[in-house]
Amino acid sequence: MKNTALTKVHEALGAKMVPFAGYNMPVSYEGVNAEHDTVRNGVGVFDVSHMGEFLVSGEKALDLLQWVCSNDVSKIKVGGAQYNCFPNATGGIVDDLIVYRIKEDQYMLVVNASNIDKDWAWIEKQNAEKGFNADLRNISEGHSLLAIQGPKAIEAMQSLTDVDLADIKFYTFEVAPFAGLENVIISATGYTGSGGFEIYCKNEEAEQLWTKVLEAGADWGIKPIGLAARDTLRLEMGYCLYGNDIDETTSPLEAGLGWVTKFTKDFVNSDALKAQKEEGLKQRLVGFELTERGIPRQGYDIVTEEGTKIGHVTSGTMGPSVDKGIGMGYVDTAFAKADSAIFIQIRKKRVPATVVKTPFYKG
């Protein structure tokens, strides 16, 4: 089990620690609902240093990324970021990721912790087989990442930098001094739906960063937040989680990621995905709300009123901000339209639910 640079800090704070993606991570401090509300209404800080970071550089860096990524990486300006996915060769997804353009010919890829080794092997293989010979560096082990999330994040953190945090728009970043550290990345690509920033630094700087962030945010009620609240926050926004809502067997089109699947260029398996789009999809990932009390869980069957199976739940919870059972799951396309009536098989009971457009939480 790997530790982040802040594991001992979390343990000293009394965090409940759990194994996650090969790391010893804080799942909660005072409880998921309280931590969720802190981020929705104030400001909280997450240690997400388990995420992976790769640098892709050189004159063929863009060519490689255009091939391995479904989105059009050429659209990213220096100082910009883009949500993306790596399609695999069989119609599924290797991983979803964020691509940052650091310089004209240098990009940083931020990948899921559970997929670091798999993603690294995949991009190395594509780089070699296609002859791009871009320079690849896996910098995951040496870097830490804090996510400072919530509507009070800008005012709470402004004292730590001369950069006007209000000017860092969604999916952009600055490389600047922050909390007494030089050349950190300050980005705005949060996965909570409540605004805020992510700060990338070196491992040896992480404890100073953590301490300064908590000191600066004290007057705004900042608190450390665990991975359990991160999951409820992202689910209320209808954001996909790799391993739940998307994986090696799920098509990006079926997963609602057509908006990051650009057929204006060739990429891995693009011809097959284009054919799938033209032929029509057999299933779709949808959001749903229970209309009676209950909590949907990953793996539960989605059925008709008569009990015929039409899909399965991929993510589900009791949404703390919306106060109802919510979830996402794949259903046959005939049931994928908004307002469709479906049922979630919760043990021996079929609980009624309605397909809804995400996000569940409108803020």
C-alpha cells in the first residue's frame, strides 16, 4: 500500500483511512454528509495526490495525443485544459483524463490513480508502434495534488497568491507562486460542481501547502474532506467515475461522452466508434432519481414494472444536497429518454425511479 506525502497528517487528524487504488487514503474525517455540505456551501480541501501525472513533450507530442485521445487536443491553448478519454482498440475506454497544455510542445496528462500503470503502458505502446517518438515522463510518484473546492475557495485562498484567482476560468490554469512555493500549477478543473482550484506541487512541498491552505481558509471554515464526499459531490453532478460508470467495456458514446469524441480526426478505434454512432446505440448511460425512499447501489438491476431487466446501476447514493436517492446506470435506449419510468431492484423490492437529465444538483 502506497502513502501520499500527507498520509501521516491525515492520520494525526483522525481520518478514517482506507485502501483506494493502491494508496492509503482518507475516506472521511467527520462524516460524509457534513463534509459534502462543507464543500457545497463553504470550502474544503482534498488530498488527491494519488492521481497520476505524465508529461508528453516534443515536436510529435500533439500528434501522439491526437491519436490516443478522443477529443481534439489541438484546440487547447497554452494555459488551457481539456477533459478527454483514451479509447481502447475494442470499443471501450482505457481511462478518462485531463490534458493540460503547459507549453507549445509540452502537455501534462492527469490520469486516474487506479490506472497509472495501465495508462503508462498504453501510451508508451502507442508512441512506439506509431513511430511518434514523443518524450514521455511519468512524474506521478514525485508530485502531490490538493483540490480546494467550494464557493468560498476564491476568497479563502486569495491571500496565498498574487494571481487573481477569479481570473482563472473553468478548465484553465496558471503556473505561479502559491503559499510560499514557486512554480506550482493552479488550475480550475474541479470535479465537485461547486467551484475551486487544484494545486500541483512536489511531494516535499505538500505539507507546507496543506498547512498554509488550512491557515488561510480558517476564517471561511475550511475543513479537510475525504474521498467519500468526493464521490457524492461528483455523482450529484452526473460526472463519470472510472471503474463504475466507464471502463474497458463501455463505449464513450454510450457513456454520454460523445462531446469529447471528435470524428474530425483519426484516433484509436475511431472508425469503429463512428460506425457505432451511425448504426445507433443499444444502451445509454442515464441519470435517475428514485421517486420513493431508497438508496440505489452499484450493481443493482434496472428493470421494468414487470421485472424485466433493462440495465444496471453503475453509481448510486443518497444525494446529500438533493435529499433523494440518485444514481447513474446503463439502460436499453428505449428507456433512456428523460422522464422515462424505470425501477431499481433493491433486494426484493422494485423501487420506482425516473430518468432525468444531469446534473442532479443545480446549485
